[in-house]
Amino acid sequence: MQKLGLIAGGGNLPVEIAQHCEQSGRPFFIVRLKGFSGPDIARYPGADIGLAELGKCFKALKRAGCKAVTLVGTVDRPDFKSLTPDLRGLMALPSVIAAARKGDDALLRALVGEFEKEGFSVEGAHEVMGDLTLPVGALGRVTPNAQQMADVERALKVARAVGELDVGQGAVVCEGLVLAVEAQEGTDAMLRRVAELPRNLRGAPDAPRGVLAKAPKPIQETRIDLPTIGLNTIHRAAQAGLAGVAGQAGGLLVLDRDAVIELANELGLFVVGVEPSTAP
């Protein structure tokens, strides 16, 4: 079992991966990205390293004996002019900036390439922790009806269409009407926009309608940046009056799975996975 270098941004996923490594006996080392990683990851062995300090990052990982890395957690798209790279970061910066102009997925592929150049194998979070992804079917007690499944299929089709353009990973559909698509603002902000739409277009907590669906981009580097849902997603979906959340099975990470199921059951929302072969 190769020692894992965990490149940690913000959110709960880095902590979940670290806990899984602890429980499974896999050795690991944390690279805590300055300005992004949260306090809960600080108790694990590791180093605090800036976003553009690639040389420092690679040296720390090699010194710790890491052979594989996984890049997890939220990291905002950087203002490249404000970065302070070390020499190795400076060497990579032109190609990374060029990739960033092509879209987020191209940027992430460029970053993965830099780690591979240094001899690291890159593992997806779902490869490190096999039960992270959404399975086929309903997660909790609530299951979608025929109308809701029609919305799921349309929302997945829209999500995949915007993903083809490297725009986003999600869409909201209510009774066939596309209410929103995700772009740089992220899922939470998109759901806030939906909650502000006129009531005749959307559901309400006491009369839920519509669905949020997320799917990997067809061009996705699946080892990093798979679409994700968690407790906040369920809360926001309920506040927007949606009936449920859906995703492509095997292509959507579910954080805090047990808590997500419990909350969805409590709020009366469905969480459902659709077979990749049938996701439009």
C-alpha cells in the first residue's frame, strides 16, 4: 500500500480521506494548502504549503516517502498575478496559465501532469475511498416518482451539455423547465438563485417540485474535481423548494453519507443515482 500524499483544500472531504486512511492503516502525509485547508485537518502529520510552491510541495512529499497523491477539497480559482511561486512553481506557471485559459478541467489536467512529471501516481478520492460515490437508486427512504425522474433525466442532460463546454457540473429543472445551470459561482450560489425565483416557476418547502442534478463533465479528469454533494447541498435544495437531488452513479461524491441520508429523510427529499449508461 503506497504512502499517500493528500493535497488538502477546504471542506470536509480531506478530513474524510484522512480518517479513512487512519482506519484502513494506509500511511499518509498532508499538504495543507495555505488559505484553503480547514482547521480540522491540522492535527494530521503534514506541512503548510502555498498554492504555487510546487518545489516545496514535491520535496515535502518525497521526504515523507509518498509515492501517490490525491488532490481533494475546495480551492478557488487563483488570481495568478497574486501568486508567489517558488522556482519549480515558476517553471510550471506559463503552461498552467495557458491551460487555465481553456477552462477549469484543462487547468486541473495541467496540475495533475506536474505531479506525474515528478514520478507520483495520482489517485482519485473515489479510488482511495471506494464508498464515496453515489450508487444506483435511492439512498434514503424517499424515491422519485415518474415526473420527478423525467426532471432528473432532463437535468442530467443539461448538466452534461454545459459540462461539455467546461462550464459547470449541475443544473436545476422543474417540471421540464430549466431553472438554472451551474457555472463559476458553484452549486450553493446556483441554488440560492433558484430560491429567489418566482414561486410559480419553482417548488416550495411545503410543496416541493424540481430537482438538482450533477454529473461529471464529459471531458472530466475524473481523478480530481468529481462533482460533490453534502449536507449543505441538501439544505440548499430544500430551501429552494426542490423535491430531490440526483447524480450520475459512480460519478458523484457524497460527503458525510450517513448524515446526508438522515437529513434527506427528515426533509422528505430524495437522493438518487442514475446508471451512467442511461444518463442522457
